Amino acid sequence: MLDEIEAQTVAIDMLARIVEVTREPDQNGIDKRNDLLQRVISLPSRVESLKKLTEVDEKIRRGEREAFGITADEGASIEKARVVWMPKKDAD
């Protein structure tokens, strides 16, 4: 999801142009679909998504610490020596 937020941020000009080009207002000048697209690509929307991801990450870490009986002091040293596990990709 972080990659999606990054891609959206990098390509914001292109996304804004797509929103502009696809605008099809009704007889009252309203285009609900396009307005929704504008909200989705807006900075506050991206910030909110990042905030939610951060909260989920914090909950997962707290749960892991609780599950493995890691105290706050131990957790600090573990964070510094953190190793990221990456599954092997199949060669197929």
C-alpha cells in the first residue's frame, strides 16, 4: 500500500489531468464520480491513508511484542537490530 501511495504522489499531475479530461458534468454541472476521483487523489486523502497504515503497523508491532513477551527496553534494542524477512520468489 505504501507503494501505491508513493506512485499516486509521484504521478499526481497525470492523475489530475485524467480527472480533468474525464469530467462529464450532468445538466446541473455536477459530476459526482469525478468529484470522488478528485477527493481520492487529494493530499488529505493520501495523508489519511498513510496515517491508517502507520496505526496498523503500530498495532501489529504491539501485538508481536505482547505475543513474544518483549518489554519496551528490549524492544528498543530489537528495533535497532531489525532484520526484514523476504520470502524467496519462485524461479518459475
